[in-house]
Amino acid sequence: MKLAITNGRVIDPSQNLDGDYTTFAENGIVTSIHRNKKVPPGFEILDAKGAIVSPGFIDLHTHLREPGFEYREDIVSGAKAAVAGGFTTILCMANTKPVNDNASVTEMIIKRAKEVGLARILPVGALSKGLQGKELAEIGEMVKAGAVAISDDGMPVMHGKLMRHALEYAKSFGVPVITHAEDLTLSDGGCIHEGKVSTALGVAGIPEVAEEAMIQRDILLSKLTRHRLHVAHVSTETGIEMVRQAKKKKLPVTCEVTPHHLMLTDEACLEYNTHAKVNPPLRTRQDCAALIEALNDGTVDAIATDHAPHSEDEKSVGLGCSNFGLIGMETALPVLLKLVHQKKITLKKLIQLLTMGPARAMNLKGGSLKKGSPADITIFDPNRPVTIDPNRFFSKSRNTPFAHWRLKGKVLYTICNGKVVFSS
Amino acid sequence: MSLSVRHILSVNDLTKKDCALILKTAQNMEEISERSVKKVPILRGKTILLCFFEPSTRTRTSFEIAAKRLSADAVNISSVGSSLSKGETLLDTAKNLEAMNPDILVVRHAQSGIPHLLAQAVDCPVINAGDGMHEHPTQALLDLMTILKVKKRIAGLHIAIIGDILHSRVALSNIILLKKMGAKVSLAGPASMIPLGIEQFGVPIFYDIRKVIPSADVIMMLRIQREREADSFFPSLREYSRFFGLNKETMKHAKKDVVILHPGPVNRGVEIAPEIADGEHSLILDQVTNGVAVRMALLYLLCGAKK
């Protein structure tokens, strides 16, 4: 299978490339990029005129819900949503049923993902057995089966010594530990950010410190164990400052932020909007501004969606009782391009945070169009107007706070392993 | 010739000369255990108190046999049934024992440093028979003897110590003693069981045991205590044995003349596969035999040493 992408503006931050190039791929591998527009015979030609050609996007944080919660999402619908959003590689968290805390579940997810074949789906193994936060899961076995990181995402690891052992034990197998930083004794019972909005709505709040205290604990554990820590979905100004300081001290710490924490504040929860109920909660304008600053100064390694599908029923039980989480893979690009159109970040920076950044944070092969890289490519038009319509999502769920937003930016083609897996 | 120390508390205190003297004396003692009448009168009339405040079968029996083969009177004290369980402080017990004029106190205790404490409190020599996560000097000496008998040298050998380094007093004594005698010592095991700062003892650390096995002349496997699983140092015994256990598969990469040591008791099928523990490279039972000789030597060399 030979593919040539012509006439597009190639932006690949991994090789500091920005310009009109023709990209060639053979047998799932990028074979060359050059200015010459002439395509030798035998190549299928994809005309990307007026569009951006980027390495395939990588999402470090998704929940695909299979096995166990297929009414919310499964590997097929999740993979379809991924490629529709331009993502060619996604990591899926372990809070399935049964929990992905042993090699047999890891193998099952990898087998299903291969059968589906649209995107690269890389499982994150559980840190503790059953996400119970008590005993280590069989990390070595899961890594051998294909898990690329470990995390109890969604269930904070309250036991400090267990977190320490997890970092040490994961170090023996060379995989990073992803922390969902939350002190349950501080967030206890809260459902949105603690502040004016929570008071106005009369609902229990989650203070910033619930997140920040744990970020700091885990950074210090990373320092002690000298092992790779990735902080998921940082949402506060102080939290991101902690990561910035850790990086200054050359600690092996990386982090991600989500599109919703960059673009929305707790005011999105007004009128008891459960689609804006997410953990960590949407914070304040000041926090959004601090996160955007951190995109630009290199503190943030990746933008990840924390795609968390929930059924209509689970979101229609009031703000207090509804599940935390929102979906994001199909809205990420137009939502994030708003930052580019507002000139808060550059297009190159955005692409870096969706490609090379996450690839390096998790030590993955993709995120680049260098010769020899996997032919995972996303082609999008950053200026095409779109209106977010949840009814047209490939995801089985509809829980997005961005419904009906009028934005700019559309994925035209997604290519994974040299094959066109999505075209609009 | 006599030892430079009155007590055997840590292998740190022993000079290379001390080690040579202990091993030479032990070699002379070996023959006694091979006689039909396994007894000589050199410590007749001496009293040796075996104070095992933590359960032990192998080490206690080894000391008791060593004492008896030299005709000393060995008296056993355990924490169960002693005054300790009646609320007496450890120092009071020690003072009372000393008042009965023993010639040597052999001490095993779950708390690191107790043999040191007792050595300061009593007049007679004290032998540390294992204290907490600190040291087990007589085990290191018997390991030294076992390696030396087969390999004829220590200097230049590569010795790999594999497993739970963090909780192992055997590991610490061996690291110090073997390095002192000129061996190259490497450690391997899960990072959760490698203590912080151990690299400052001049030992390289590996998390993949396959990286250290091919060049090892001696492989020392450490016992995995089952309660460490509940404390989340590793996920399961099954996974531990898959990645950190010595078995036929991992042994394929070992030198042909490698020897395998294990301080016992062995968890068959966990840190070491039964066919390896019982196999041609294993010196596990030689260690036990040599243990008696080393302890006879120490009792002999320390008896009569007074302040």
C-alpha cells in the first residue's frame, strides 16, 4: 500500500517542519517528505489542498468502557470517535469491569483493538488490584502483555506507601505511572469547584487543595524513587506551578491538561448542567489563564481529552448524583483551535501538544512524520466552520459541554498505519 | 593468633586477617563433624547462652551443635517463656543472664541494633546471630567459606545477590564482607525491594535479573517473605517468580560453573525453582554444613577473650 499526500501544509514539530511538502508512505511507514510534487506511479494520491498535514494525534487519556460498560462506549465506537477526532493513538484507562489489573484483560483489549483496527489503542494497566488502592496489580505481567503505563485513574491512590511502591515497581519494568491527583478526604462529597458557583448552586465544592496536595505528594515520591510520573488533567494554577517547579529541578515529571480545563470555567455548571460535571472540576478564569500560559512555556507536555462517556441516564440524576466525566475526542480539535484563532497559542504549539509532546511523555513511537515513523497522519482544515452536534458523534455517549458551539476546524482525513481510517 | 574484636556484631568490624583466621579455624573444625564421635573437649566447662528472641531453627540449631561439638554447655532462651514475656526489660534480662557467668552470648533479635546494645551492657563476648534488617555476620562468613571452598578465591569473582535486598540482613552482611574481600557484588530485584542509598556501598543495581546472571560466578538468591506481598512490595508470588525467580529458563544464561547460594529457608517455586535448588550448581546444603564449622570456629576464638 503506497500513499502520497500532496498540496498540504505539513506541520511536524518533531522536526521543526512547516511548509508545503509531499508526504510519502509505504507499508504503514513514512518513507519521505519532500518539496517535489511529482508522485511516481503506483502511489494512491490524497490531495490535501488548503489543509494542514500533521502527525496523527495522540490522546493519552481516554475511557473506552470495554469490557463491562459497553452501553456507554466500546472499543469499536471509541476507535471510531478517536479517528473522527484525528486521533491515531489513544491510551485507555483501566477502570473497566473487570478492571484491567491483570494480563488477561490487557490482552483482551489489545486483541479487540487489533480486530477493530482503526486506531492504535494502548491499554494503561491498573496500579492496584481492582483499583482498590490496597495491593499492587500484576504490573510486570501487564507490561509484558502490552500495557504502556500504569494508573488507578479515577480512583486516587490515597495510600502514600502504595504509591511509592508502585513507582518503584513500575521502574523495574520501565513504564511511567500516571496519577489522578486527588485527596479524597478533601474532595469528599464535592461535585464542582468550590467557589462562588458552588455556593450559588448550593452544592458541595471540591477545593483546589484536594488536587494540589496530591500533585505535590506524587512529585515528591517521583523525586524519592527517581521514577517517571505523569500528572493527569492538571486543573489549577498552583497545581501547574508545582509541575513547573518540578521540571525546573529536572525531576522526571510530565503532565497533561484537557481541552475543557483550558476552555471552560465552573460557570459552565450553572443551571445544574451535569455535562460540565467532571473530575477534577472546571475551575476559574485565572486557572484557565495559568494553564494556557503553561502550554506556551513548556510546562505542559500534552493535551489529553479524558474522554469519559456516560449514558444519558447517568447524567440525568441531578448535579449532586450524576457521574463525573465528559467526552472529548470528537470535539478536541475545533475546541482547541479556538485558542489558535484567539492567538493564545500557535498552531505549531497545538500540534506539538497533540503529537510529539504526548509521544515523548509516554515514550511512544508515533507523534512524528520523520522517515521511518509509523504512517499515522491527520489532515485537517483549521478554518472550516463547524457546529458541534452530539447527535452526529461516533461515540455512543453524548455527554459534552460543547454541544451547539460554533467553532472552526474540521478533520478531513485520518490515516493510521498508512491506511485512510476516516474521511469526512 | 587471635581476633581483633571481642564481639561479632557486624562484618564491618572484621579485618581481612580476622576473616582469614576464622576461615582457617573453621577448616580445622570441619573434620570434627566427620568423626563418629563428634566431640572434642576444647570448650569443656564453658557456658554459651543462645538468646533467640526471634524464631529460628537453622541458626539456633547450628550454634547449639557447634557449642556441643566443642563440649560447651549450650543453654537456650527464647522470648516465649522467658522473663521478657513477663515484662522484664531486655537490659534486666541481660544483666541477670550475665550474673550467671556465661562465656558467650549469642543473640538473635527482630530489632536492629539489639546485639550492639547487649554488647555494651554485658561483660562477655556477644555474637550477632541476626538482628532485624541489619546484619547476619555468621551467615556472611559461612557464605564466604562456601564460595572459597569451591572457587578457591574471592577477589575478582562476580557475585550477584538477587531478591529482597531491602529486608535482608544476609544481603547487607554479604555486600560488606564480599566487597571487603575483593569481590564484585551486584544487586538485582524489583526497585521496591532495593533500599535507597545502597548504591553508595559500591554495588551496581539491576531491575532485570537476566542482565546480571550471565556474568555471575556466584548467584545468591534471597528468601521472599510472603507477608511482603500483603505490604505491596510486589503484586503476587506468581509474578515475582516469573520476573525475579531463578529457574531453568533464567539459568540458561548463566555461566557453566556458576554456583548458587541461598540462606534458607527456601520458598520452592518462588525465588528459586525446585530443580535449581536441588540441582548441580546448588551449594545450599553445603552452606548449612559450613555454618556449623564457622560457628565452632567463632565460639572457640571468642571463648577466653575477656575485657
